[in-house]
Amino acid sequence: MPPRRKILVVLKGYPRLSETFIAQELLGLEKAGFDLTLISMRRPTDKKRHPVHDEIRARVVYLPEYLHEEPIRVLKGLAAGFSKPGFKTLMKRFLADLKRDLSRNRFRRLGQALVLGREWPDEGEWLHAHFIHTPASVTEYASILTDTPWTCSAHAKDIWTSPDWELNEKLGSARWTVTCTRTGYEHMRTLTSRKETVHLSYHGLDLARFGHFAGERSDRTGSDPDDPAFILSVGRAVEKKGYDVLLRALALLPADLNWRMDHIGGGEELGKLKALATELGISPRIVWKGAMAQEDVLDHYRRADLFALACRIAANGDRDGLPNVLVEASSQRLVCLSTEVSGVPELLKNGENGLVVPPEDPALLARALEAAIRDPALRKRLGDAAENQVREHFDYHSSIRQLTGLFEAEWQKAS
């Protein structure tokens, strides 16, 4: 086995509750023997942490979130950049990018890369970006500046909201890129001649944290007003999660069907969604719980009767990859209802291990919700099949083995 190199991992923000799949991967790489330093472009805003964040040993270095907030640090990075081997090449690339993307964001990424190039924590020997949009811009610029090889993990929004020209550039210079859904994988392969450097790698789940749930599921049918069916949804209140569609579907359920819903998660659209629930007359049945710790979310998976997430493609092209919450819920034998968007059908097959409907269709979603609420036997059959699918095909150890092989193959070539 070739010697493992020090990896600087560039992240948009760390730690983040909504990105525990990244933290799980970082922990897995550490356990596999990799030496990591985390480079975060933003400081944390979440008030809570997941347990996995406390297990990661890697040091975290924060770049200037906004260049004007740390001007001395940025100017030192610029001054040091003149003596770097790739400074002229970097400026040529930056100006070409700027012509196609004249924005403050573009200058910010250059400034952050110059700071990273000057400070160069822990004698890093390799760069790896999580997300192929802005973190990959900083990473690629730093790679050009320092002549350090780089690789990338692409996910969802970053693929679909990035222009094709930029994806082409980055896929052309990264040693390899992995992504977590087949739709993203196939899209990126159409944008590069180096198709062999794009890989599909599902995140998977740490099944030790989501052990088998041996408890009994309820036999609620929605017929008892004193014991309504319990619907659960976990996700940020943002456009791509389709919560307005879910609320409209709930409002279409028959009047004689008794249900309640808990929503777990933050997000900038919570106020709008609460107002919509009031307008639709369903507000008394919904509890908005905000962000919760992982153990509390797990408890909800085990008490709920069904899980619903109405994923959609947002107006700007943003969309989920494969929402980790669907994998988590499925691991607990909880039947999931979702939509035919991105990687969802790669986990859930309609009528086999879940219920899947077209996006943007409250009526069809309502029909699926009603079917699941009224039929406990259907919920049990689909939930059992969903757990089998997760435990056979979505164990995160598989993705760690794949990433380990990709890194070590590159280092073998170099040595």
C-alpha cells in the first residue's frame, strides 16, 4: 500500500447539521487511516452538533468568510501568491472565469484560495473538495497556485446549479470526481471527455448508529380521532423539499381520516409554510419542531407510522441527490413516501419498498398518503423491504472502501 498523504478537505461550512453525510464520510476516512485537516469557507451557524462531529479528530481551519472582514489576512495571501509557482496560471484562469461570471463571489473564491495557499495548514499534500461549486472553485484555484493535485465529491445542488462550462473545467482538472446519485453521475459524464474519472459512490449510512428496530409498528388506520396516524417529515424548509406540495396533499385527505404530522428541521421558508398550513386549515394537526439531535430524530423514526418528503426540482435547478433522511427512515422499517426526483428512485421502488409519485402533484401524493394510512399491512410490507434494501446496499463502509481505493490508486501512480 502506498504511503497516505496529508489531505486538506475544503468544505463550504463545518460543522453543519444538514451535512452529516459528509461528517460520516470524514470520520470513515479517519478510521481508515487518513490524515485530514478541514478547511471551512464559513463558520458554523447551527446551534446543535451531531455526535459524529465530536468523534472527528481533524483540525478545522476557517478561511475568511468575507474578504473585507479580514483584509490583512487576504493581502498577505495576495503578496505571498506572487512567489508561488502557479500564480500567473491562476490569474489567467481567474480572469477567464471572471469574464463568464462577473460576481463578488468569484473574487471571494480567489481571495480564499490565496489565503489557503499562503497559510497551507499542516503541510498538506493533497486537496479534496466537498461540493463541485464554490468549494471546488477555492480548491481548484489553490491547486493551480501551489501545484497540488485535487479531487472532488459532488452532491446535488452543486451539480445542477453550476453552469456546464464550469463543470467541464473542473472535471478536466480534478484527478477524479465522485457523486452520490446515478443521475448526477450520468450528467457529469456528458460534460467531460475524461469519463473514466467520474465515479458513482452512494454515501450510505452508518448502520451502527441506525441499528435494527425490533419494536412493533402501530396498526393505526386513521379511524380513531383519539389516536391519529403519525406522519413524519425531516428536512430543511426550502423550495426543493416541496413542503408546500406536501401541505396541499395533506389538506386533500378525506375529512374522516385522522392524522397528525411532525416536521423536524429549520429553513428560511418555515414562516411561509406555517402560514400556508393555517390557510389550508390543517395547522392544528402539525407540530414544527425545528432542528433536533440525531438521537431524537431516530426516536421519531421509530414512533412514526410513515415518512413523507415531496422532493422537487426548484426554479433555479436545485434538487436533492438522494436525501439521507430517506435512507435513515428506511433503515428503521418506516415506510417512505416521496417523488421521482434525482436519486430517490435509486432507493425507493414504488409498491416494492416505498411509495413514489411524480413531483408537484398534491392529488397523487394525497392518494398515496391515504393508502398508507389506511393499510398497516402495506406499511409493514414496504417498511420491511425498505430496511432490507438499506442494509444490503447502503452501508457507508462500501463508499469508504471505494474512496480509499481511489485515493490510493492516485498515490500509487505518483510514487
